[in-house]
Amino acid sequence: MTRLRLSGFGAAGQDDRVKAVVEFGFTERQARFLVTVMLHSGVCLLRQYTEFAGIVHGQKTRRYFDKLIRHGYAIAYPCRHNRGRVYHVHHKPLYRAIRDADSRFRRPMSATRVIENLIALDALIATPSESWLMAAASDPGGHRRAALGQDTTGRALLVYAVSDDRPIDVHRILQSHVPRLAALPEWTLRIEIPKYLETLRPSLEARVRDELMNPMPQFVNEVRWYFQERRARTLEHAMVDDTERYDVAQCAFAAPRYQALYQRWLKEGDAAFEAISLGGQLKSHH
């Protein structure tokens, strides 16, 4: 994994959830791992537990996962080429115990979704954190994309796990979270990139910097006008008042940053523009 950290937000623990899962006969460490899985991915691998627990793979790990299967807490599926197994934690009473009985992570997942969620879990396990404030931020397709938490120093932490090459996703994540993060004195964005997407790192860094360091309040009126005309044209089949101005705006605002903002604006109205009126000083670490 490559980590891009941009420092530029406090947290509530999940001890009550852990205690509820301990009641099912798990140790605190095992319960804490299960809570992390249920809140953020629904699926996991044996190696992820050993990394989370800081132990070597052995009999204790095998007994733990055998127990998950034996009691019906999880289902095991063979990985590609039968190299190990993926465990899907689906037991409704477990999810009910953490007050998330209707979690989408309980449902069957496509192979693509399993890969996405395993990448996301890797990102969280690799991140030193005592608590996570929210399970995920999702794109319109419901894909799990980011988690918001607090690191061991108390600094707010947003972790975004890249799982494909769609540039619009990073803009959606930032536009969803930056307005609330910007009110805090300090926070960190961590982007986790799997090795097979390593070539995306320079592009992602550029997009993050563009989103966070280049606020454009001077363009808000024009962006608003274009969005209004675009909605009227595409959704209401209305005529554009100024075709030349519309064509110029369509070209100017064709970047993924604006496509993500348009989708957000359709849902939230002008409140979405808060995401493009914030800027600040950032520090990057590779």
C-alpha cells in the first residue's frame, strides 16, 4: 500500500459495541475485530485478523475462525484459485448487538464489492486508530469508500481506500466530508492505494490538492447557473436560455470534480457549494 497523507478534526469510542459482542463468547480482541469488520466491510481474511491483533498465524487464529463458522456467525467462501478463504460475517443477532441489524454488509456481495471491502478493511487495519466515528461514505451505487475516525493522538482521520480508477470518487468523498472537517483545527486525510493501482497516485494527489487548495467562490454563480440549466435540459427537457454560455460552461465544468459536485447538488441544492468554497494549507507525506 502507498499512503498519501494530507494534514490540514474527535471521536466517540465503540466500547459498548465491543462489550455487546464479547457476550457472544469472544475475547475483547476478537470482539473488537468483529466490530470493525461489521461496521466497515462485512468480509475479512485470516491475515487481516492476525495483523489487527498483532499475532502470528497459528492455532488461536484457526480456532477463532472455526468458531465463526461453527456458530453460524460467518460463511466462508474460497478465494480465487482456492488460495485461502474469505469470511462473510452475516449473523443478524451480532449486527443487532452493535445496533446495525439492517447493515448492507450482511447481504450477499458481488466479487467486485468483496474486493472493495477487503481493500477498505486493509486500510483501516493499517491505520492506528482507537475509534471510528462512522462506518462509511458511499457513492450513488452504494460502494463503500471511506471511514471517518480518530487516530491515537486525537486527530480526526478520514481514510479513503481506492479500489478502481474512477477519478470522480475522490471528489465525492472530499465534497462529502471536507465541510465538516474544515471547522476543526487539524485533521488528516489518508488515501490507501493497492499495488495494482499504484500508477494512480500522482493523479490522485493532484485531484486532492485541486479540491482542497483551490476554492472557487468566484465561480459559484456560474456553476449554479450551469447546474440549473443542465438539470432543466436533461431532466425537464427544457430549452437552454443562452446556448453559447451553456456550451462554454459545459466545457469549463466537465472535470470529474464538477461531475461529483453536480450529483451532490441535485440532492442537496446550494448547500453542496460549501464543498468548493473551502481551502487551506496542506502538508503531504508519502
